[in-house]
Amino acid sequence: MLACSGAGATLVCDPMVDPRGGAYTVGLGLVRNLAVFPYHGTAADHMRERSIELLPRSALLVGVDEETALVRDPSGRWRVAGAGRVTVYRGDEVEVVASGEDLPDLDR
């Protein structure tokens, strides 16, 4: 089992959101084609916008609010837990998922 939060959650993904400016770099690749944008609810607009604009076509960007977790259980199911929301960016599509809800097609 692996648990990560905040900026540490970006590290396990590939691509990885670079915290210095919102562009992308290479992460550990434990979760592929998924990028995590931590502190999504309070991040600087220009960093969030840069991450959305530069998102590779093969990847999804998941913005995770403060006090919120994106959880993948052993069966492979993804769900949102905690006080906030998760926002999923897929190209031009944006989906906001509330706490307690599943993200059934996060693995594509």
C-alpha cells in the first residue's frame, strides 16, 4: 500500500506537475498517465492554468483540494474522500467530483 498527500502525491505520477511553475517533469511512474495538482482549491491561478495548458494529450490532470484525498482501493476503484473536491481535466473536458463519489473511468 502507498499513501501520499500534497506535493508528495505528484511525485508518484508520471507525468509529474513541477511545483516550481506548473509545467511537467518525470515522476516515479507508479501511476502512469495521471498528473496530480495538489492544493487545487487555493493554488495560484497562473500555475493551475499552466498545468492545464501543458497537459500531455495522453494524460489526465487531477486537481485535489486541500483536506481531500483521491483514493484507489485494492480492486482498482478510485474515489474521493475528505472535505473538498477533485477536478479531473481531460483535454477540454472538466469534471468535478465530490467527496464520497467514485471516478469509474480514471484509468483509461
